[in-house]
Amino acid sequence: MDRVGVEHATSIGLSCRRSVQSLIALSQQFVELHARVTDVSPSAWKDPGFVQVWGPRGAVYVVPAQDVSVFTVGRFPRNPVLGAAVRAAAEKARRAFRARQAQPHHVRSNRAVGLNFRDLRIASMTGEVRIEWDGATTSWRIVEPPAGAPELARLELARRFLRSVGPSTPQEFAWWSGGWAGSFGASTRGELSDAQQTFRSLDKELAEVELEGRKRWVLRPDRSRLEHAVPLETVRLLPAGDPYLASADRALLVPQPRFRSELWPKSVWPGALLMNGELVGTWRRQVGRVTARAWRRLEPEVKEAVEEEVHRMPIESATKEVRWSTGDVPL
């Protein structure tokens, strides 16, 4: 079963100094969709059926409008103290939005109205914050909160997570769904407690399995699919920050420490080459030129498949080409 989901988008960079890199990051959303569905255009994210929200780990998510509650309210904490903090941040955002509406011709920064992106990320857990990111700047507005109970949204978010990247654990779900206010470190105690409660609530829907010597869980209908899964013969170029790569257990994805340090360096991350369900190298792009580096010798037909995939990428470039790096160092 494919561990990749289609609902997610990439993390963002917002500084003006990095606006060019941000525009590239926006195009990576198209590449993520292209790796999963056919006929993706560079303007696919503008479809009126999609909206942008801050979701798990403080990242920008492009989600179907009917799924907003899952990716926002589904993260609303059960802890009453943390819940009060979310409501306070939402009220702060509402006041700032009203202040802007009262003076529509007077441009005021978030700071000028006593607000910052941390407040907005926290407030987004109410489902009231909508954002529009164009690759360089982020605008936001307040809308009516989605209908439905938070508990239903929490359970559905966990189902989506397990369907997308399972088998998994409450600890990994806490890491993925958390990122309190955009923190990218370890999950907090409150996030882990929430994740454990969610898994307990889904107990009758889950099946325990063993993977790499560890207990993990999948949705019951997915267990038989995993047991009878047939390897896919396909090549995909996953961009940096792709949901498939957003895992707390990086050793499971890339067993070799040397290659893990190449795929997740301390500097700017490259994308990953995915061949028949296995990560086999990295790639970087400058406009239409892709530089790829394989971690082992690839057959000529695999290289041809990579080049075909590059030519199908939904990016605006007059030319597209692939260069293979033969150096023994990260790209």
C-alpha cells in the first residue's frame, strides 16, 4: 500500500529575502500532486474546491474545502489549559481582523495590530483562519468555524494519517499532528497524551502489526492490503518536504546513516528519488534543470524513467533536462 497521502502540502518560507526560494517551494506543491495524480497543472492549487490552512507541524496545507475541519479542528487539544490558549489566540486574531476591516485603506502589519504568525498558527486549530500563500507573502482572513464536533475531526485525522503513512504509532502521530504553533522539535507531553487517547478511541478500528521489530498499528481494512501488497514498478521525484519524507522515524525510510544525512542535511534539503517504493537517491532543481544523484547504480531504463518524469513535471520552464551527479558527496 502506498504510504503517501494526497491531502498535504509543503512547509513554507516567508521572508522577503528568500522570495525566489519561496516561489520554488510553491511549485513543489505541484510536484507533490504530480507524484500522486495525473494531469496536474501549475494552477491546480487555485481550484475553488481547495483552501489553504495551517495544518500539522505548522505547514501550509492545501485541502478540499469539505476537509477543513479535519486538518484544523482535528488538532484542537483536549487539555483544557491548551484549549483555552487556542481560544484566546483565535479571539486575538478576530480582534485584529476587525481592526483591519474598520480601516480597509490603511495597511497595518500583523505586529501593528498585536498579532504574529505564532498566534495565527495556534488560532488555526479552531478552523477560523484561512490563508493564501503565493510563494512570497501570506494573507489571512477570519471565517466562520466549521461545523462538527472536535472529537470526530480528531479521529478522522488519525484515520487519514494511518491510511497515508501507516503502520505507525501514537508517538509518530503526536509528532506529525503536533508541532505546537509551528515548533518542529519533539512532540510535547500534551500532544503525546492526545495521540494516545485518539488511538484508544480508535481501538476497534485498528490492527496491531510488527514492523522492523516494533509494534505499530494500521486500520483493520488496510492490514490485508498490506499483507497482499505487490511492489509497484514506478519512479517518482518527491520534492523536499514531501509528506512521505515527513517521518519521525527516518531510519525506517533510509536505513543507512550516510544517506540519511544527505537527504536531511542541516542546510537546504534536496528532494528524493523514489523507485519501486524505495528511496534510492536525491535530486535538486534550478528552474528546468534537475541534478540527480543515485545511492547505487541504476539501470539505464530507470534513468530514462527519471528523465521522463522530469519532462512531465508541471513547472513553467522552456527547457527541462537531467544531469546525473557522480560525486561521492551530497549534492
